[in-house]
Amino acid sequence: MGEINKGVTEQMKHLEFTRDVVHSYSKGVKRVINLALNYVYDMEAEGVSGRRNVIWAGGLAESPLFYACGATPLALSELGRLGSADAMQIAENDFQMPREACSMVKVLTGEYFLRKDSTVKRILFRGNACEPINMCAELMTKYGYDFRVLDTGFASPDMTPERKQALIDNFKREVEDAAVWISGKPLDKARLREEMNRYNRSMRKVRTIMNLRREHNTYIRSLPAMFIILGSTHYFGRYDEYMEALDMIIEEMSLLAPGDYNDDSLVRLVWSGGRGMEFGVYEAIDDAGACIMGWNLLNTFETGFSEDPEKDPLDAFVEYQVGGKNSGSVEDSFRAMDVQIRKSNAVGIILYGYVGCSMGSIMFELQREHYRKRGISAMSVAGSFQVGPPTGQLVTRVKAFIEMLS
């Protein structure tokens, strides 16, 4: 399974190792990793200096709104990669958050506090993502941050047409108000259409890479595959460079002969839930004889915005947000996960959440039982949102799960 990087315990080193050693043969993969490594630092510097209008955000499917308003989203998920022990201590000691509270919320609270004099000071989160995170951001308004909630919900399949329309109409007003908050100007719908089309082009390239990866399953290992997907919404703030990197990867993999970089003995898995912050988990999976071939993350790459030229761009944006993704009810997660299981021929699922997230644990139990009845094994793991190696117990459980499936 390639080189083993046993001594690395910190996320940046994992990325550098997978760039310089594990994927030394791929210029495209190295380009993506460089973008990921520099994303937060570059965007913070450009935002603080005033060269860009940079705003902390989810960095997911709402990103076209930011770009349409001349702003760049700085994804909060990347703050976890910088989350330190100091951030955790501040959250627990200064803000009196209990030790058993969600590690994501504690890290974000501590990091925003630590960076209050050096980062961009505007935050826009979606109201349906995680209420404790919204409370964390609201708390930061005491320290000079300007926080706004983009209030929306999810359209369930059994929702009445009248209720769904009310949901859509409310979200449209929220988007129009948010556009003025972001840029000081009304929403430019033509620009929004352009940005949704750019988003869709990104998704199509990522789908192409993931399809090629199923034929050459060791060419891109689990960690860079995740960053390729994560970048598909916010582009690491550098759209052209990100798209060029994807084109390089597609060209590299299209030239491979059948059977190149392919190991049929690998256990094929679907990763579902949060992004793992302890990057050693991905390395442990790869080294244990498995590969993550399906990804059920919040920023799904399987769908996109409507490109119907007759459709109002705001309607297309809002309708996708409330009903076109894989977040919402547990039934929504089943539909999205089934696509990944089918496409990747997966035999197992890893359900990843963060320590202290009670809602995540409930969702995992529902998912595990659902797939157990279908004869598909699923394992739930709880990781941390801050810098550090995975615990020995977590790695042992992951390896035992893979061995059981072998």
C-alpha cells in the first residue's frame, strides 16, 4: 500500500508527506494539496489587507452567492485543521464549555477568539447547518465579529406544496438580504447564474475524477481525494488554479492503461458524515488494505444547480439549497449514500462524527440499523476537530473493521 508515515502527528505534515512522497508522480494532486495548504493563510491575508472581501462561511453549496457578490468564502472546516490545544483550553476554561461538549464547537470558539486580532471579522453561516456553531459565532460578536445567519430549512418529500413554497419564498428573501450584507448592493442575478454554472463545471470535473479513480483505485489515496471534493465548492479561493489542477489529474488518469494503479483486493468503503480532521485515519485506512471509494459529505459532487436558461437564477439557487443536496433528514442521507454504495461497489461504511455531537450519534444509530438490515456493515467513529493524531483506539477499531470485511 505504499510508504508508511508512522511518525507524523500533525495535519500539515500529513499533507506535505502525501504531496511530496506518496503522490510524487502526480502534478495535479500536488497542485490541489498546495491549494489546500495555503487556502486559509492566503485568504486571511488578502481579506485583512482589503485586497478581497473574504467572509468566514460554510464554504459549501452557498458559495456561488458569495462569488456572485464579489466575495470569497473562507470555509470554517479549514479552521479545524488549524485548531490547537490552546483553542480547546480557551473554550473549556475561559468560555466554560464542558469537556463532553462537541469538539467542533469548542475548537471554532477558541480559534475565532485566538484569531480575533488577525483574521477577517465577518461570518455568515446557514441556519440549518448546526445551531451550536451558530451560537459560537454569535458569541464572537462580543469580540468584534459581524455575524449573520442565512436562515433556511430543508424540503422533506412529504412536505405540502404550500409549505414548500413558503420555505422557498422565505429563503429567497434571506438570500437577497444576505447579498446586500455581503456586498452592499442588490443581488446580481446574471452573475449568480454565471457562478452556479462555474460551480456545476467544477462538480462535473470532480465526478470525472472519481469515476476514473474507481478504475485506478490507488492513483489518488483517500486524503487527497477528500480535498479534491472539498475544493469543488469554494475552490480554495482560486477557481482557475483549482480547475487547472483538476484538468491535470483528469489528463494524467486518462493516459493510464487498464489495470494501472489498481488493486482489486482492496476493501471498498464509503465515508459518510463529517470530514476527518485526524488525517492519520485516512492513512490507516489505506495502509490496512482498504480504500474510500464513495464519499457522502455535505458538499455532494453528484448534483448541481439547474442550468435551464428559462429559470430564474434565484429560484434555481434556492430550490437546490432546500432540496437538491444530501443533508436534512436521515432519509436524505440514505438516498445520497445509496448512490455512493452503488457506484463504488462498497462493502462497508464508515460513519464519521465529532466527539460530543449528540445529534450525530443519533443519526449514526439510525443509519447503522438501516444498513445492517440490508446486509451492509457500518461502523461509527467519533473523532476530534483539532490538530493531533488519531487515538490508538480509533485506529485499532478502523483496522479491525477493515479486517472483518476482508
